[in-house]
Amino acid sequence: MDSVPPRTTKNSSNVPGVFLHISKLCKLKSVGVSHNEIPKPTNDSSVDSSSAGEANCCVDSRDWKIHPQPLEGTWISSSGCLEEAVLSRLFITVSALKSAYVQLQQAHIPYEPKKILVADELMVSELESLSELEHLYGKKHQCDSNFQSSLCLKIQEHQEMVAELQTKIQCRESNIAHLRSEVEELERKNAELERNMKQQVLPEEELFPLRQELTPALFSEVFKFTSKSIHDFAKPLISLMKASGWNLDEAANLISDSVIYAERSHKKFAFEAYLSRVMLGDAQDVCFSLEQLDRVMSFRDPFDALMEDPDSNFGRFCWSKYVVAVPSKMERSFFGNLDQRAFVLSGGHPRTPFYQAFTRMARWIWALLVMVHSFIPRAEMFYVRRGDDYSKNYMESVVNQVSTEKGEQLKVGFTVMPGFKIGSAIIRCRVYPCRMKASTRFSSSSL
């Protein structure tokens, strides 16, 4: 028997395990005899010619090969149809592999070494084609996996960003809701304050008696209305101080210290004393005209008098006293700004509930001062010194009698409303009588 010529097989180390196993299996089955049993060639020409003829016939009819094609360059360009192309080529390659395997089996019966070599190489070629298909498909999925990983990272980043933005939105919505509730509360308090101020309009009987002769009795009536107007304005002032976070105990102590109040509510008289001192204090820049008294007092609402003549004596009195009675620190704490103050300093009269309440008090104080300057000789104002003994002849208590221990005499804590002397007539001052702290030292100067 001829010896089988040595064949050159391609390196199949890059072929996947499953295909390499199939290739080896096919090769094992293709070997029918050992190399020693293959018949050697003889000198018989007939044999050579017949063998050559058979070999040529085998080569002519069976010697065709399918080499792996460059798949990547062809299919990657059309990546949208890659999977369809791989499946189509896979079916073609498997069919060709099946055909090659049939040829390999046919080459064994009868045993033909050359046909076996051709069929074997054909199977190896098809297996390599399958391996390349697997490599291409795996590479495609690896690219998809990398792309999906990158896409997942980006999605995660955007989700974290969205979560952070949602947290900020929730925080801002919470702040907006809190601010909205504060605004609603302020609006409610402003509406309540406005209602209270409207209810404090002076009643009919408190209208100034016009065209009457100036007498101590008329002055005494105006004095009562003035005292009441200060009391009325002190109410919204104290309410605004409470709403603005003022410490009323400290504020009352700053006005008049060393006073033992019988009741905590009595501290309101300290604020009334503050208003009377400021409003009845120095007003040299204001001209008190008796001619304008009837005209200003004829209006039911003093603000209407200001609107008719903003630059009148009464209007200038309101300007000068408002900026003193309501300091800038107090106004800013009340309203959060100094707009009302700036408007007053520019010569205007703001149409606000607070300023309108102030003008109702200011009109009675202005009327009292006009009368003080109109008497001949002019009426004299007096205060009682702190710590003086209480005397009913010159003083009127703003509270009921304060209980004292046996043998203890009441002292004057402070003057709420000063008294006036018109000739021999005495308009008693209004004071707060109380017990004084033992450590208090009294000065000889009046309050």
C-alpha cells in the first residue's frame, strides 16, 4: 500500500473547544488504517496509471475548499443587520460542514487517502469559519456589553442628579410652605389689628365742643380725651411689640425702673407715660394756631384734616412727633422696613392703620397744646417726682388703691399724664402709685 503523504493542517489553537473537539473526532474517524498498512506505490504502470486516474478523478471531483471569509470587514459596516447575517452564514457553514463530513466518510469506503486529506481539510476550513463566526458574535456582544455598561453609568449619574434635584425641590417647597404660612399669619394679624383700630374710632360724645370760650373746665374735658387717646394708642403699640418679639418687662423697666407693679398688666402704664412725655415734650418748632383748632377738630377723622392741608400746623406736628414716638428700631421690628418713616420724613402722611391710629392720638395732644399756649398767662405743666408721697390734691391714681402693709405709705412710681395749673385751677396729674424698692435713690429732678 502507498504511504499517506504528509499533510499540512492549519493551527487550530484559536478554534473554540467544542468545534476543535468535533474536528478531532472527525479526524479520528477518517483514519481507517495505520501509516504502515497504507499500500506503497509499485512500478506497475497500469497500477500507477489507474491510481493516478483515480487520484485525478478524485481531485477533479472532490478537490474543492472553502476558506474563511473576512467577516468583520463585511458585516461590521452593516452592524444593524449583524445578527441576521451571522445566523444566515451559520446555517450555510453548518450545511457545508455536514457535506464535508459526508465526503470524509465516503473517502473511507473504499479507503482513499487523498480524498481523506481533501475532505479533512475541508472540514477544518468549515470549523474555522464557525470559530470566526463565534468570535465575531462574541466581539459584537462584548461591544454591546461595554456600551450598556457605559449607558448604565450615565443613567445612574442622571438618576442621582434627579434625586438630588428632587431633594432640593422638596426643601424649597417646604420653605415656600413655611413662608406662605407666615404670610398668612401676618395677614391675619394685620386684619385683626385693622379691625381693632377701626373699632377705636372716637365716639360721638368725644367730639370737640366747637366755638366755646377757653376755660379751665373745657381744658379739663380736653385733658380727659387726650389721656384716653394715649391709652387707646398704647394698646396697638404694645400688641405690635409683642408680635415683634420685644421683651415688654425690660422695655417697661427702661422707661421707669425700681417700680414694684401690683399686677403685671399695670406695666402698660409705663408705655402710656412714655407716649405722654414724648408727645407733650418739646415742640418749639411747631406753631400752635388757635385759628386752626376749630377746623382740625371739626373733622370726624383727623386723617381727613391732614389730607385737606398736609402742611398745616397739625400736619407738621404729626411729622415731628411720629419720628420721635416711634423710633426707627421699633418701626423696623414692626414692619420689616422703614418705608413709612421715610414717607413721613418726606412730608407725606401714609394711609396705614398704624399711622391713622397715631393721628387720632396726635390730634387730641395737639389740641391740648394749642389750648395750653392760648391761655393768658399760659398754662403750666407739672410732673410729680418719682418717690414722692402720693397726694390726692395734686394727683389722680390710674389704678385702684394699692394694698399696703400697716404703716406703709404709697409712693409715686412715675407720672403717666402730667398735670396743669391754669391760674388757681389745678388739673391733677395722673400717676401710678406703688411700693418702691428699698435700694432706690430718688433724684430731685422731675420725670
